[in-house]
Amino acid sequence: MTPPDAANPYGSAPPPPERSSGPQRPRTIDFAFWAGIASPVIGFVLIALSFATINDAELQMVLSQAGAAGQPALDIDQVRALFRVTIAIVVVFCLVLAGLWIMFLIFMRNGRNWARVVITVIGALWFLLSIPTVLGGAAGGIGTALVAVLQMVAVGATIVYAYLAPSNHYLQPR
């Protein structure tokens, strides 16, 4: 056994290997990723606002329209229960979509160009489907419309940042 102050006959340990397997991720990809993360978060705020603004008077109006159309008669408690089930289904569906969206964002952030293409297609559809909400075609009025505009800005920023020059260089096939 050698004393602690003796010279090491084996030399020093080699330096750790470099972790550069490709180009460094540019900030534009990070901006696209975080704008993309903001999109479903804003979407859940939009859903909450939309459902929170529906009151018993509007449910009663739906009930009376259904009765006038010859639909089976329901009472207001049944309509409320149906409304709660609808909220649950919408939230679960949106959670699944948000999970897929975030998965594609992670793939894009890791350098997969195909994920950027998927995000572009989904983002364009998301943008188009948000237009009626912005133009006042959904419950909630101006508050819901403003949140929908904010979501459209986040989706737009995601797509724009994903196609800036540094992002293009990073996402080129290797």
C-alpha cells in the first residue's frame, strides 16, 4: 500500500469524453418547444372558461330546443348530469391530444425533422379550428375569444420558431 502523499505510478485519469454527437440545439428550438408547451396549457384554460360560462338558463334553452325537435323529454338535473359527463369526456380527450402534442415537441427538440412536420400539420389544423372561437362562435364571449387568440399566438410561435434558420440547420437529416 502506498502512502497518500506518494506519486501515482499510473498517471491521472483520462478526461471525460465529449458529448457532442451532433450540432448543438439552437435557442429557436427551445423557444418553439416552450411555446408549444404553452399551447395545451392555454387550451385547458380555454376549456375551463368555455364550460364555466354555461349556466342553467343556457341548459334550459338546450332542453327546450330538444323538446321542440321531438327529442325525448329530460329534466334539468339530467341535462346537468349529461353536461358533466360531456366535460369529463372532453377533458380526457384533450389530455390525450396534449400528451401526443408534447411527445411530438420532445421528438422535435431532440432533432427529429418528421416531428416538426407533424407539429406543423397539427398546428395548422389547430389554428383553423380556433378561428370560430376567436370570431365569437363559442360560449364565453370576449374572454374566451382573447384566450383563443393567445393560444393561436402560441401555436403560431411554435411553428415559426421551428422553421427559423437555426432550427432548419439543427433539424437537417444527418
